[in-house]
Amino acid sequence: MGRTLAEKVWDDHVVRRAEGEPDLLFIDLHLLHEVTSPQAFDGLRQNGRQVRRLDLTIATEDHNTPTLDIDKPIADPVSRAQLETLRKNCAEFGVRLHPLGDVEQGVVHVVGPQLGLTQPGTTVVCGDSHTSTHGAFGALAFGIGTSQVEHVLATQTLPLARPKTMAITVDGELPEDVTAKDLILAIIAKIGTGGGQGYILEYRGSAIEKLSMEARMTICNMSIEAGARAGMIAPDETTFAYLKGRAHAPEGEDWDAAVAYWKTLRTDEDAVFDAEVVIDAAELAPFVTWGTNPGQGAPLSARVPDPASYEDASERLAAEKALEYMGLTAGQPLRDITVDTVFVGSCTNGRIEDLRNAAELLKGRKVADGVRMLVVPGSVRVALQAVEEGLDKVFKEAGAEWRHAGCSMCLGMNPDQLAPGERSASTSNRNFEGRQGKGGRTHLVSPQVAAATAVLGHLASPADLSDVATTAGV
Amino acid sequence: MEAFTTHTGRAVPLRRSNVDTDQIIPAHWLKKVTRDGFEDGLFEAWRKDPEFVLNRPEREGATVLVAGPDFGTGSSREHAVWALQNYGFKAVISSRFADIFRGNSLKNGLLTVVLPQETVDALWELTEADPTAEVTVDLERRKVLAAGIDADFELDENARWRLLNGLDDISLTLQNEADIAAYEAARPSFKPRTITA
């Protein structure tokens, strides 16, 4: 019987397989950041262990880093201490580090792909659940806890039980204004936050094949929000073209050998998935969340659901609590929800294409009065590219704040946070209670919906902007 | 890791689904660089409410958390496990756990027990009606026992063996040094490297 993409990559990394034991898997690339690594390095020290493969390990700083005044000492002493701990650990153990201020610094899941380190058929881990992002290249990539970070540092392997596989097939054409973000939010709403639990997802079908690498990364990034540790997309010409010429992409004969291998990384015709979900791309629309988990979402044209409409008692209770926290009323049109803050950035939507998409809608328009818009590039390289294209000017002229690279408002670990009761439209990945700051209320959206919302001051799609005149090209 | 064989204690019924790790331990606590001192951050936002179940005097000293489905979703932060353990929890019972949280728990000796929602409901009813009711989580017999409740649970044999003996995963893996070295020697040259020799 044939094998799925996930099974092929898994099998190629089995160091040891024994009856009654989890497989021991080799890890090709280990990404580190300041938050989940300090206790792992401590563990190495306590046991007199070294980092086994420095050449497969790389670190950057992203969660704690401020996006303003990056040339000044970090104001929060605890954040500063955590970054200094990473620097000290990397120096002591010899790990390559791209600290704040370095041209290769950025959100760890933006940095790996742009350096060409994330490649098809590799295993990638990081102490961060959004490591699933790298699956866009046909890599088997998943988030791990700090004990596993220590395990990989010491052994370059992980003992793991093989998950089941689930195909998510998306055929047809995505309608205009419907993005990868809308697609993944719709998938999560359909299968639920636990729907992918125990599975590796493979996104496939004609709608997926047409997507750019940036869009594929957005989709794989949020696999974890459906409960799946990993999501994958089979590598193809789009993948190869993205990688060719990048700093760590193979060259010469190695490139040819790599591409020959990468081309084998497709699910066989006769392979069998443990579960399958089918989505018709043509039926999708711009999608937003109304609740406090990423599965609580609906098309922008819909209304806030009535908790009483849920048959399942725990879902009903969850919806009641979500509406209470979010300050929403059942039946209220989603388009009527006004926001204080718009955030464009994060490992989900902080890449160059995301910034281009938001800028295109903001060009010649203004951010609505009373709305604060933050645009935070995913990495220094993304920022430099955006400046080269003049996108920073577009954002600034529209009244948005153009910031330095980092995780920023995706999570409340750095100065960029919502105040209690504030409401955001955010291109990030989690609308959990307090995620963007204590008492903050988050609606997850695409960069396009974020831009339209910034201009109109309420949740809006790009089509809603047709009545708003632009000064561009007049 | 501390071994887990069997534990008996009072329970905290937490009637919430999708308890994500941001709720278990908010991000600002993650700036600490140790594995201890997280107990005050556990469910920090909810604990501001004096009526929150963890704040009730009758729950003081309880060691078994009984939660709704999809416990531990979201961020991979192992700090969530440390916070539960620092607070005093020895076991968490739910009908479904997020994968990363469950893996992190087993690495630290916090037992996560999957039981059908009906049994979770029964445990909620029992421990809400009688806060002094004790719940036993027996890993040797793979059973959860309480007044009127005798439920079997599954845990794969390998994970159970590691927990019962408090074994260190890294030491176990390093016994396979020859296998790792052999795999490394056979890796193709086109695989990426972060440092070029």
C-alpha cells in the first residue's frame, strides 16, 4: 500500500524502531527562542551535557522584543533578563544566534524559511506551537515543550508515537478577497479546536496547489489551532522556486539531488488517510472569529450566533462565556463590531505578501479616527523588503504605525498589548481570553480584512471599501 | 522525573472546555527562566473572581483537576504543566487533551487521564456535591476510583513504564547512541546546516 507525505517523511527519519516503543526520530532543524529554552539549557548544564548538533541548531529573539526604540536597553527588566539568558546560553554552548538588532532577527517561523533552512522532507522542531508553519514546505514540523527542547539539544532526536493522518482537500477556486487566512479559519470552525488532535494534517487539492508559499505558511501555521501538531503541503515547483538561491538552500549537484528527492514527497495514489475532510473553495467568504477560541468563527456577513442554538452543552456554555468576555450580543451583525486596534503581523501573517496585501488596500486611504493600527513585519528582512517597495510609506501615510520586527501584539509578552476592554482585529492566530493583553478582545482576520477594518473602524471586507474614495492616482 | 504510581486526593471540578495554556499560565509569566514559582500565575485571570472554583476554601489542598474537553490547547508552553504542579496538582482528568500539553505533562510526571465525558460529568457531580470526596488515580491498575465511580483508563505501555519508574527520557535515548551515529553518517549532503564548516 502507498504512503502519505507525512508517512514518507516520518519513515525517512526513524533512527530506531522497536516493538512497544515510540519511534526515535532524527531532527534536521532545531529552532530556538528566548522563552522556552532557558530551562532546557539549565538541564544540559546540570547533567554535564553539550548541544549535540550545533550545525542543526539556530536561535533568534522574538517573543519579548520591543518593536519601538530597539536601540535602547529593554525597559522591562524581566524581559531583558530572559533575552540576556538566551545570549549567555548561546555563547556558552556555541549556538548561532540572531539577536535583536541583527539583520536576520525576526519571528522564528519567518526566519527559518527565509534563510532557506526550512526544506521539504526535513523534520523541524521548536519550543513553539506554531512550528507547524514550516509544514508548508513539505517538512514535518511541530511544536515541542521545554523538556523536549532539552532532549533535542542533547540527542538531536525525539521519541514519538506516530500520529494518524488526515487529508484536508480543498478543490475549486477561492473567490476574490478570500485568502489563505479565511480558508484556515473556516477549516478550524468546521473541524473544531480538537478536530485535528492526534493527526498530521495534509492540505491538498487544486485550491492549495495554486497558493503562494506565504499563503501556504499561513495555513500550516494554524494547524495547531485545529488541535493538530503538524500540517503539511506537498512540495512542488512553487516550493522549489521559493527556495532556489536562498542562503541555506542546496547548490549545484546538491540542489539537483535535493529536488530529485523532494519530488518523491507526494502522497501516493493508493495511500489511505485515517480521516478526510473536503472543502469547496468556491463556497468560502472572508471569515472572522467572534469568540475566544479560533474555532468560534463565522463568515463576515453573518451574525453573532445565539448560544442557545448549540445542541452540545459544553459548546453552548463555551459560547455563552465567549460572548460575555467579548462583550457581544447574540444576533448582532459581525460587520457592526467596532474596533480600537488593528494588528497586522505575527508568524501567521507577518510576511512580505501579507504586508503587500494590506498596503494595497490602504494606499490613498486613511485609518479611521480613534483606531490604532500597528504594522509589524515578521522579520528584519521582511521590513527591509517592504521599505524597498515603499510599503512603509503607504502605512505611515494612512496613519498606521510602522514598527520593528517581532511577535508584537500576537501575545502579551512585550510592550505591544491591548488595554482591558479594548477590541482588536488581528491577523495573528489566537483569540484566547487575555492573549493580546489582560481583558483584551481579539477578532482574528486576514490582512485584507484588517486593512478594510482599519479604514472603516468596524469589521469589514475589502469589498466594503468600494465606497471609500482613495486619493491614490487621482 | 518523579515517579507516579498512585495518588489519592480531593478534586477541583473545572466546568470549562477549551482551557488553553494562555489561561493556565498567562504569557507574562513566561519571562521567568526557572521551572518553579509559577503557582501564583495558575489561572491568574480567573482567580481574580472570588467565586472561581480554585478560590473556594473547600478546594484548598485539592490535588486532582477534573476539566472539560480539549484541556491544554494552544501554546506549547511547558510552564502550564509546571504551574499546575507548583500549585500542587498531581493529576488532570479530561475527556480530551491537546497533544503537546499531554506530552509535556508526561515528561514531568503530571498524570493526564482521559475518561469519557459521562465519567467526567459523574466526577463533577460527586465532587461538587461533596467537596471532601476523594478521588484515586491509580496508574498501576489504570483506574480512577471515587465513591460510586470505578473507571478504567488507557495509557500506552511505554509511557506508563516511564512514569511508574520516573525514568529520564534523555538517558534512555542516549543508550541508542550507536543508532543515532549510524543515522547521522548516512544523512544526505544536501540537508541544511545552520553553520557551514
